[in-house]
Amino acid sequence: MPRDKPMTDIPSHRSFTLVLASGGARGYAHAGVLRALEAEGLRPSAIVGVSMGAVIGATYALRRDWYEAVLGVDTSPFPSRLPTTEEWEGSSWQRFSAIGAYARIAYESTFGWGVGKRSFRHTTSTLRTLTKDRDLDEGRIPVAVCATNIQTGSREILRSGPAAEAAYASAAIPGIFPPGRRGDQQLVDGAYADIAPVDVARTFDTSLVLVVDPTQPLAPTQVENGFQAMLRAVEICQMRHADLRFDDADLVLRPPFRRTIDTLEFDARRECVAAGMRAVRQSRDALHELVQPSSGTLTSSSES
């Protein structure tokens, strides 16, 4: 059966590359941003994706029905968030469940590749479906995906090859999912090497670079154990690195989440999508000034 011909989009406004930064489940906000931009008649000429941003970006480039495909994913088999302090302090059953969750994480991260191995097949199958088993360079716009070489610590930028494999590697959180592989390389979540590769976006022949940052401010919190401390330290490092990257962008869109959303809280995807749409609406004036559509003015997106 012959493969589909590559799709192409030619924008009628100043061209821009969209950087979809890392953010775990909050990365569903990228879908909201892209949806709202489309409603305004604005389309990126290229995408650079990290972690969940790589998944959304590759799907956007390779499918016309990308939005329905992304929102239709069954996330129930995916790893879920860690127990909260309230759950630790709740009923005996809640404490028992919390202890079991941490024990499973400790065991499977020490003797295996992490708790995500149970959903590995579902995850890889989902990514193949989302990307229609196509290569990264077959999309309507160019896509670059950022991953981290866990052996050398280097940043790896993937622009070709199977899109599902690239997206998986970029989103493979160490200790939760096994590393992705490309040749002899073991590749994990791209956020560890570069949460927002603005410099890669500048390599595309576009006028502007826009970044979508789905992270949330670090609220003061009580760190109660070593595992929480480790995750918190990684988050701090990533956010400090991100601040430096964002300074190089022409515009940063920050989805206004209405509550704290955990990295693995995939069942909050519709909240995240709505936050992404709000980010576009709140930045309409700045977008209009930068991108300058060839006709008309920006109109408000109908979804919230």
C-alpha cells in the first residue's frame, strides 16, 4: 500500500517556528495553543518539540485530524501521579496504597526500567497510531525533536526517522519508562538536556520563534522524603535552564492553569488544553503585532 504524500502548509503571515517545551501531562496545553492558533488563521512553519511537546508536535505535523487524535488517546494505562501528603495522612487504606506505590517505584526503578514498563506496549502503540507510523520528515511542516543521550549527557536533535520512536525517546522519563534507542544510543526525556531548544528553532528558515511554556511556578512546599527531594531538585534545575532559553525567544506563551497539575496527571488533559487556548487569547495583541496576518485582525477562539 503506497504511503501518503507529504502534507504542506503555506502560511499567509510572517513565518514562525513554535517551540513546544517540556511539561509532562501539562504538555496537553500545546494542543490548546495549536488549536487556538488555527482558529486565528495562524500556523507554525516548523515545530521543535520536547517530551510531551514532541508527541503533540509530531502528531500535528503528520495528521490533519491531529486534535481529535490527541484528545482521543486512552491515557488510563499510563503511569499516574505519586501519592499526595493528604493521602499519606488519610485512612489506613490510603496509607497502605501510598506505601505500595513508593515501594513499587523503588523496586522497579532499581531492578528494572521503571513503573512505566507495564504501559510500555500501550504507549508505543499509541505513538505509532498518533503518527500514522510515518517518519518525522514526512509531515506538512518540519519537526525537530529533542532527546537526551543518557550515556553521554548530550542533547540529541532528531529530524528524521520513525516519528513514533523519536517522540517516545523525547518523552521517556528515566525511572518510569525504558530509554528509547536509536542505533547504539540510549535516549531519554529531552528536558534533561534542553527544556526549550530555541537555538534549534533558529536553524529553520522562519522569521520568528515562539515558545509555549507549560511549566508551573515552583510553589513553596514541604519536601518529606528523598524521592520527592530528587524530583524537586531536577525540576529546579530545569526551570532555571528554561529561564535562560526563554530569553532568546520572540514571544513566550504561558498557559494559565487554574490549579496545580502533576507531571503525570494525564486525566487533566482537557484542563490543560483549555489553559493553552487561554494563553493564545491573553496574548492576542502581542501575537498580532509580531505575526502580522496579511488580512483582518485576530478573532477570539470559540473554545475555552
